[in-house]
Amino acid sequence: MAYRYKLTKKGKAKVSHFLKECRAFKKELLDGRKDTANRQRLLPNMDAILEDIDFWVSDEDTVYNDCWGITDNYDLPLELIKGQDFEAV
């Protein structure tokens, strides 16, 4: 799929770190029986985040900000800045 935006080197590193945080947080919550993942979809990946940026960000926007579901009741926020973390293709 062709996207209108791409991640910069800094953005790829930021998203990669975010994805690691998601996996670790989900494991901590599930292992500690603090939450369930009965209704939760799979954790996000780079493509899902790029698709979300493409869908939600307009030419006038300067920031992408969204929360991604980790378990049934917990989300983690991700903020990316246009021109620093992602840019138009």
C-alpha cells in the first residue's frame, strides 16, 4: 500500500521503541493478571501506525497523536511530529 507519509529515521526509532514498550507492558499486565486480552486485537506494528497516520493526518496537521490498545482496558499513547518523526512522501 502506498502511503502519503513516511517515517523519518528518528520516527522509525521512536516507533520501534514504542512497539517494544507495548509488548513489555502487555506482558507485564497479562503475567501479573492485572488485565485480560479477550477483546483486544493484536498489538500495532509499523504498517498499522503508518496507515493510521495516513488516515488521520491532514496537510495542515503538525502532530499525530493516538492511543493504541494494549489489553482490554489499557492503552498507550503515541505522538509523532510532522517534519521530525514523519514527512510527506
